[in-house]
Amino acid sequence: MSELINSEVFLAYSTYTTIVLLKMLLMGPLTGYFRVTRKAFANPEDARAHSGKDEENRKKYLRTDHEVERVRRCHQNDLENIVPFIGIGLLYVLTDPGLSTALLHFRIFAGSRIFHTIAYLVPFPQPARGLGWLVGWGATLSMAYRVLKIGMHL
């Protein structure tokens, strides 16, 4: 086990996994920022906290906002893609890939997720965001293929 933890491939995996997890973690406060600045809250207690005793403002603040929803959808997309990367990436590391190939997979995935977020939030015209997603998905799929190819015992 200590050989795995001390390997350069595992170090690269843990570094790039930390980068994408931190990126995903920052989406929560970003959603909160957009909720507060747009005064668009999903829960009555949040609207109450920001509207004071004014009942009319409370009802006005309990609403959806397209910018808040954009950040939420971006965060949801992170969850749908980063979680599989973490699991498949760890299994991929266990197949003992070459460092340069592993770095290529990890860097492509991390870069594509960062680009996807920027493309989603700016927003860039399509197909920019879709291509950002597709590139990261392809890197994860490529790692999954290796795991299945190496581990297949039929």
C-alpha cells in the first residue's frame, strides 16, 4: 500500500483530484453569492432573514433567478462528472499506467472541468461548453477502458 501512496502516478492523481474537488467546493459559496446579490432564495427562512419584517419583500425574494440556476446547474454538472472521475481515476491508478499517460488523462480532465465552468458561467456560445464537457468525459471513459481491459477476467 505504501508503494501506491508513494508512487508518482498516485501523487499526480491526488493533486488533480484535489484541484477539481476544490473547484467543485467553490461552487457552493458562488451559488450563495448569487442568491444574496440577486435576492433570490429557495427557502422561506432565507427570504425572511434577508427581508426583515417586510412581508411583501419576503414573498418577492422567494423566487428562482436564471443566474442562480445557471450556477446551480454548473455545480450539478460537476457532481455528475467529478465523482465518477474520482472513482475511475483511483481504479486507473491501480492498473499502474505510465506517468506521462496518467498525467495526460488527469490534466485533460481537470482542464476541461475548469473550462466547462468558465464556459457555463460567462456564458460562451455553444458548442464551447459541450466540447469542454465531452473532452473531460472522454478522458474518464479512456481511463475506464484501461481499467476494464486490464482487469477483465472472462
